[in-house]
Amino acid sequence: MYNSVAFKIAGTALRAMLYEVCAAPKPGLVDRESRGAHKDMDIFTFMNSSAAIFPTMYRCALTGLENPDIPPQEVFSRIREIGLQGEEDMFSATGGINTQKGLIFALGNICAAAGRLAGKGEDLTVKNITATVSLMVSGIVEEELKKLPDEKKGFSENKPLTAGQKLFLRYGVTGIRGEVEKGFPTVIKYGLPVFSGLLNEGVTLNDAMVNTLLHIMTASEDTNVLWRAGRQGISHMRKQAEKAIKLGGMKTREGLEAIRKMDREFIQKNISPGGSADLLAVTVMLYLISTIDIKRF
């Protein structure tokens, strides 16, 4: 028998993943209109992935809910195996394609944190959730990135460097690990204020997500872009996003045309801001989760 609180938290994560992938147009990214700069996936690949990940989100939420009094880092220790199983489920559903590995980590921790807060009888505010997540993963950047050997030495064949670890060694960026450990600063500063503000103005959910994505792009150290296009790609992404914002983004005809032009250019240059898209999904998740009245469950 399922736990209704954990189920509701996990369902919110699922909604966030599905909302993000459906939002369009998203420059260089898979959405309901195109594959973006990807030849091996489309919106249905993401739907398969999201459905496969849902049980992982539920198990993470339930772990937090059932263990409110253990140290927060112990909660993270317990959900790591759940996350690894979630990755296997994702790859099985997508035929080996990495669609949402970063989101398993980010949203899985949010689900566990929300469950922990619910278990304590505390409100699921953005502040409470992000602070709990930060405590749960405290030290992960130091442990998994800063203690790495020189990239030329690499790891043994049994434990090769991940793409994120290689990018840290090359550029010093901490990627999704850094975002999560710091309590999602890009989301707090750029994502949520823009997203909630636009919705309050009456902007549609789709257009609010696309415009929020643009704002995230202006600040994100997007590791997907960095991997594909280096620092020059990051700089270009930020400039184009800022230009589209100044033209009004989804609110104006000129802004929409700028976004579509970005999309065409990013596809041609093989630029896919997947890290920024993950932060958009986190933004949506935190917005939605903070609206749950946990006391009625």
C-alpha cells in the first residue's frame, strides 16, 4: 500500500519533469515541437523516462518521510542507491539514452527533503526544502570533485571519470552537484522569482517556463553546453538569451522570433542547454511543492 504524502511529493516531481519537456520553443532542447539539437531522443523518450523515474521519486520521498530524525546526510546516503537504481530504470526505458540523470539527483534530493520535512510536521516552503537539501548533500563537491586526481591520470577502468568530473577538472565548474549543495542558488535568484512573477501576471504556464529558462540561461554554468561548445558556447548562450529577454521573450512577436532564431542556431551548432533545462524543472518542482498543504494528508 502506498503512502499518500510520498505519492503526492513524487507526483509533483513527475509533473515538473513533464511540464519542462513539453514547454516550447526551448532553444536547442527537446520539446513538443522538435528534437532540438538531439538525434537520439524526442518528447516521447522523455515521457518514457519520466514515467520510469516516478518510482524513484516516490522511494526518495518515502525515505525522507520515514526517517525524519536521522542526520540529514544519512538520508542522502540511503537514497543514493535508490538514485542509482533510478538511473538503471531510466536507461532501460530509453534504450540507453541519458535523458534525465541530472534530474534524478536534483529532484530525488528535493523529494527526500520534502518527505523529511513532512515527517517532522514542518511546512514545505522553498526555504525549508532547499536548506534541507543543502544539509543532506553537504560535502559532495569536496568529496566527488575537489579530491579528483589530475584528468591525465584519470581513474581506473572500473571507475572512469564522469563528464561532470572531467568538466570540473578542465573548467572548475561544479555543475548540478554545486547547485544542489548550495541550495539551488540559480533557481532561487533567477528561476523562481521570474516564474512566479510571470504566473502572477497571468502569463501562460508554457510562456512562463520558456521565459524563465531564458533567465536561467543568462546565469547558468550549463555543463551540457560546456561539454559540447566550451566557454565560448556558454558566452554565446548567455548573450542570445539576454537579447531575447530584452526583446520581450514570449510576450512579444520580436521576442518569440528571437527565441526561434536561437533554436535554429543552437540546433545547427549542436548546442543543447540541458543543464539549464534541469534547473527549469527544479524551479517548477519547488514552485509546485510549496503549494502542497501537507496537513490535509
